[in-house]
Amino acid sequence: MFAKFFYLLRAVDIPVSPTSFLRLHKALSMGLITSIEDFYTSARSIMVKSEKYFDLYDQVFAHYFEGVELKEPDEFELCEAARALLDEWLKDPHALASEMGIDEKDLKKLTAEELLQYFLDRLKEQTEAHNGGHKWIGTGGTSPVGHSGRRQGGMRIGGVSGNLSAVKVAMDRRYRDYSQESPLTSAQMGEALKRLRYLAPAGPRDVVNVDKTIYQTMKNAGEIEVVFDRGLKDRLKVILALDNGGWSMEPYVELVQVLFNHVRDQFKELRTFYFHNTVYDNLWEDPARWNKPFRVEDLERLDPETRFIIVGDASMDPSELGSIDGPIYFGDKTLKPSYQRLEFIAKTFPRSVWLNPVKAAQWPYRETINVIGGIFPMFELTLDGLEKAVNYLKGKS
């Protein structure tokens, strides 16, 4: 029973286990689940282990049980739908070109922004019902965007109306803010970064260990013996390097500022550097990148266990990475091309990452992102990307 529901959850990458599915069946067989509302809550509680999947669970639940008709997606949902389609379909450019009705060579000429706009236009222009066929949006047929179609990997928009209250709850999308694809909020960023902290005993023994005190007091037949321990302090050293120059970073200023504030609050041993587009002979300790240069070679004198986090869109002219004339300011030259400086940083600090605010679906279209991504592990500056970056920095991947 409900095997298809289980496999549908797995198909959208919700990590539900066979053991949890059997546990759900045990609850059903014991008569603990007597309504669709009970099933909605119980299945989520038993099989979904993280709130970040709750929104996706709601969407799958509503789809599986064919509940109330989906509301028209708003601008944000349309954008996310288009990005999701791009992310999936760019894995097969030939099929994408065929579906769009253009030559594959012409497809390669389109920028990521143009492709995204094309998808958005197609999502918005649907004004009447369409059943079957090969169009982008409709019901049935082979459309990759629509409802009840046969297109593998398609996205469902719209559905059969009904009056199942559990499905209505699912369609409310109450957990949208917890989803992996939602905009990264300040609270989520703080929680993700907390996991990076490395707490270790430090300082004098001035903290009462309650458990050991109780144990020793009982062992002494009631004679009180207070046990002191060292307090736990975060001993992790972090270097944060921020790209704070150029028009391409303008759309991400607020997001990067939130990240900077949380990193500053979370880590006591933090050094902050600044750069423009990429790293040359110097990093800068002042945001203006004028008064306090720090030679890249001097990083070698720092603790190699330091976590080095670079934040930037990695988008520039390829010559800025590969030439000693790479700096964009007239007359500037460097002793070594930037890519060699980046390789030096990656070698000096084995646990270093590059956080990129640009959507990952656009990375294949930007040469310099691919080059830098070959030097540093690169993660998208989203909740999912930040969690993966934290796990890497902690040595879990």
C-alpha cells in the first residue's frame, strides 16, 4: 500500500528509507492512522527527517492524492519553476534544443538569462486549456510543464479539484521558507554556520560540571564535591575573503552582507579580506582595497587548519585569471597570473571553499566559473549549498 507514494518521494530526492516506510505501515496496521489527515501528518513525521524537505513533501502529497486545484504560481514560483527546468534540461542540450524548436548551435549562443526568460515567457503566455500534444504547458501529452502528462521529469502545474482537507493543507505551502530552493534567510544562514563551530575545552577550570559533581557527591555518601571543567570555546580559525567590487556583484550585496554579519558573530578567530573579481598579488584588509594590502605569499605563515571561505560571483573576462596584465585597472601588473594565486591558496588551506551567489544553472555558461570551480570546491550560496560547504569545511565530504 502506498508504494507509489514512497517511490515518488524518493524520485524527488527526499531521502526516505525503506525502514521508515515499513514503520508507517506498522502504524497503519495498528489502526493508528484512520484518515487522510492522519496519514498526511504521520507519513511526514515518520519518513521525512528534516524540515527542509517539508515543502517538497507537501507538493508530492498534493500531487499524489489529486487534491484541490493548484493556485496560479506567482512571480517567484514561476522563476523557481523555470530555474528548476533549466537545471534539469541543461543536462541534455540536444533534447532542450529539440523541444524549443531551435538548432543546438543557436541554443549555445543564448545566455543563461535569455534561456530563463524564454522559460518564463512560456510559463506566462498560457491563457487557455491545452490537452495532449507537445507544447510546453498543458495537461497530458508530452509537455515537460503541465499536469498528468507522460513526460518523464516534467513539472506539474495545475490539478484535479477536490475537497480533501489534508491536500488543502499541503497546498498551502506552509513550509516554503524551509525548502532548499527558497531564498536564503538570515536565520537559515545562522543555523548552517553554527554547525561549523569547533568547540574545545580552553582556559581555567572555572565551569561547574553538574553531572560529575552529582556523581562524586553520591560516591562520597552525600559529602559535596564540586567538579570543575574548562569552558568550551570555539577554536576554529576562519578567513573570509569577499569580492566587494564591480557591477556584477551588485545584485548580491545584501545577501553577502548577511553572510558577513553571521560569520563575524559566529567565529571569534576571524580575519576578513577583500578583493575585486579575483585574487592577484595582494588581498586587502580594508574594504576600499587601498590602504591595507596583505601579500598572498604571507598566507603561508598562517595556520593551515584555518578554513578559507571565498565569496564572489567568479564572473570576469578570462584574461583576468590567466594574464599578468589581468587586473582591470590601467597600468596594473602582477607577478603571477591570478589562477596561480588561487591554486596557492587552495594548496595552503586544504579546507577552502568558494561560495557563489550566481545560480548553479548558469555556471556552465561562464568560463571563469568553470576555471575557478576546478581549483576550489564551489558551492551555490543557497541553503543547500551552504550546508554542503559547511560539511566540506568540517571534513565530512
